[in-house]
Amino acid sequence: MDRFIALATTVASGLLLTACASMAPAPPAETPDGLQLVPDTVFAEVYRKPGVDLTAYSTYGVTPCEVEFRKNWMRDQNSNRVSLSNRVTQKDVDRIKDALGAHCEAMFREALAQEPAYNVVEEFTPGEMVLVLRPAIVNLDINAPDVRSAGMSRTYTTSAGEMTLMLEAVDANTGDVLVRVLDRQRDFDDSYMSWSNSVTNKVEADRILRRWAGELRDGLDKVRAGG
């Protein structure tokens, strides 16, 4: 497990630096770490290390899902809140990140456990052919977070927000990133004002994460089959 945590820490900075690429109208053909763009996929961007053979892996690991809000999100939220009782605090941020990260990881593991189930291990020894799958959520932007204030308040929005979903496939022994998938997801904006709270936000996040996990599973199935 310590190797998983160390590996997650090593690649975390690369995840955050490359997340903004999913927002660009024309993604680069090659990343700074040498991954090449794969055209015509169901995701916004897929990068792959040239010549890599992912069919050689039969054992997989899954690291905890990292979650990062978009830059200045808390500051922007609080700039529109007059009362100190309903301001977003660092505790709110940490609570949301922990809950969403755990939910993202659970959904991804659930997709991998569907038949035929992937061989997912929690520990491995040096020399094993293990492909570590690293899910992440970056550029998280929640329009109406449900803060735990003392007073009664309601927030109405037309969209729950957006986030960029990411997955890196990393060789457990070398630490090399072999595949990087980025996909920006936005809640449907129907221009109809509705009450937003932790329940409605979770419903939208669940819908997006469940679909994304299923699409990633389908993609991994195709890779394992040599596609």
C-alpha cells in the first residue's frame, strides 16, 4: 500500500499540470513527458506512450482519487456571500474533496469489479507487472456548495457545475505514465432555476462519475483486447 501512496504522490503534480489541457480548443499532439495524442476517442483527450503494450499487464492497482478545486474557487464563492455564517471554509472544502474523492474511487472500483472482473491488488512486490490506475478530479467548480451554516438558506442555480475527470495508467515499477485520459464534464444547464444542495449536487456527481467509470472500463477492455 505504501508503494501506491508514494506513486500517487509522485504523479500528482503531473496530473494537476496537465489538467488544463482538457480546456484547450486544440490539444497538443505531444505532452512534455512524451505522450502522444490518440485521435477519435470518446474522451476529450487521450495520450499514450509510443510503443507501449498494455496487453502485457494482467494485474492492476487503484490509488485514491485526488480532488482539486479550480483556482480561487473558495475566494470567488465567498465574494458573493454577505453573511459570515454561510461563508465557505477550508473545512467545507476538505469535506467536499474527501467525500467526492471517495465516491469517485468507489465508482471506478465498482466498474472494474463487474464481470469479467479485473485482477485488482492492494499490494505488490518489486518486479511484478502491475498497472496502477490513478483516477483524479481537477478543476472542480461547484456553483452552490451546501455549507454547514447556522441559519436557514437556500441557493438556486441552473447548473450544479463542472469538473475535469482524469485517469493515468502508470507502470508500478518504473513510475512511467503510459496513458493519460482527460475529460471535462459539465452538468446540463437547462436555464431553469432549481434548488441546489448537497443532495442534488451528489445526484449530479453520481450521474457523471457512473457514466465516466463505465466509459473508462469499456476503454480498458478495448486496450486489453489489443484495440
